Amino acid sequence: MISIKRYLEEPETEPGEDGEAGAQSLLPVAIAAYCSSLVEMGNCGQDACPALGEDLKQGLGKLEEKLSVKLSCETVKETENGVRKHLQGWGRSAARHYQQQTSEVKEILLMMARTAESVGERDLRCAAQITEVTTRLKSIANLEDLSAIRESIKQSATDLKGSIDRMTSEGKAVIDKLRKEVTTYQTRLEEAEEIASRDALTGLHNRLWAEGQIEQSIHGRAPFCVSIIDIDEFKRVNDEHGHLVGDELLKKFAAKMRSVCRSTDTIGRWGGDEFMLLLHCGIVDARAQIDRLREWVCGSYTVQGSAAPRKLHVKVSIGLAERLPGETMKALVDRADAEMYREKAVSRKSNHHHAQSTAAA
């Protein structure tokens, strides 16, 4: 940021003798790189702490948008202070969040320790009572009066039954309490795991969860395919309409994906404007499903902007790869990613030729 402010304050300079560009000519590149870094910081914050990452992402997105629209020393300084404020706030909030998670785990361990201690105390009490009864039974051998022997055995049997009944009752109470508390904590942990596995913006599962599903499929024996889906020219949407419009488009796109995918398909947000689809079938069926998905998700989307609703046309590039025997997750995803970029390159070339033909006409 200091370098960017220096560039803004310096007059236009000519390239040096070594051919390097002057300070002013480097400014657009530096600004673009910094804006891209802000967006990626937001994405990384969301991945690191899904429960709190959306606020950081939106905050940094607004700063990036403002810096892209209006460039001045004042704007750069405001962006610098804003980034520091958002990161510090997110850091404190994330620390408190994970501290709370740690406290809950600690509470579970203490609850289990207290339960074990309670069971131990109960067993000691019952053991003492049974020892007392055993001692009394041994003393019967020294009795000569039959009635006294009968009364002693009767009392000992009553005491022994009472001790066993108390042990059973106390044990049931402890187990019921433990079962109730464990169920409560299990529900809370499952809710926390579900939140951690979700992408806060789209509601789809996040990349970490999606990678876990791919690994599970690799350990299985059934054939499966992985598809990477990328929204074409999504950066232009953010640049021309702002990040809030871009975020709404991502949510609508994710909703359409959910509506067209089969119950056996696994959908996840891979990152940015990329989505992942795990198809539990061979390549032939997978290609048919991808063709169906492409037809469904491509087209016009009505998005509510800051002023009035606007229609945005969406096209996608899709890569698909079937897992080969012995192939790792990285190699499989890299093949799907490479196919997606090949399709994107062909689409760009086609659009360029179409634009030239239109201009010539």
C-alpha cells in the first residue's frame, strides 16, 4: 500500500534505460493485483472459518470495489485502514469462536470425568455395604441359636438386596443423565460440523467437504466422475455491477444447480465462481448429465442490483474426468480442471471471432 501511494504521488516517469516501465505505468497492474488479493483474502477467511468468513469477505469486497471505481491517495489510505480493521476484527472473532468450540469439547470431557467419578463413588459405597453383609454372614457360623441364625440371614439378605437395588437405581440414573448429556452435545457437534462444511454464501457444501467426498469415493470400488464448472467472465460481473450483484448471481446459480442435479450427485462450491460436481456413474452417463446441467444453468438470470433489477446472461465452461484405477484425487481434479480451461479457451476464441465478424459487417 505504501508503494501504491508513492506511485500516485509521483509524476509520470519515462521507462528507464534498462527498459523497465515507469512508476505510473505500473500503477494499474499494482492496483489490479491488490484488488485481486483482497478478494482472495476474503475467500481464504471464509474457508478458514465458515461461520464468520462471509462478513470478512463482504467487507473486503466493498473495499476492493471502491478502490476499483475511485483511485486516489485518500481512497488508498482508507482501503489500507479498512483492511486492517476488517482483518483484526475477523481475527478476534475467529479466536473467540474457536475458543468457544474448545470450551465445549472441554465441557464434554469434564462431564465424562464427573460421570466416571460418580460411578466410582457409587461402586465404593455398594462395595462397602456388600463387605458389611459378607462379614455378618461369616459371623453366623459362631451362632448357636437357630432363630438368631435365621434372623441374621434374613436381615443380611434384605440388606444385600437393598444394596443391589440402590446400585441398579443409581446406575440407571447416572446412565440416563449421561445419555441425555451426550445426546445434547452430539446434536450441538453435528450442527457445528454441518455449519463448518457449508459455504456461507451459496449454502452448498464447501471445498474441504467436497474433497472429503472425493476421497471416500476413491476408497470405494464403484466408478465415479468429477466435474469442475466455471462461470464464464464472472469477474466482469463484479467489475461492472459490484460484488453484491456477483454474490446474488452465485446464489441463484447454485440454486439452479441444486434443482437440476440428481439425488445421487454431490455438489460443492470449489471456490470463487467455480463449482464441483461428483457424479457416481461412468463417463457416458456423466456426460449426459453434464449436457442436461449445461442446458439448464446457462441463460438469463434476473439479479436485483442497487437501483433496479437487471438481467445477466450466464455461460459456463465445464471439465469432466472419470477416475482412473490408482489415480489420486489431485490428479483426477487436475484433469477435470484442465478440460474446463480447454473449453474456456475455445469459447473465448469463438467469441473473439464472432466479435470481429460483427464489427466487419
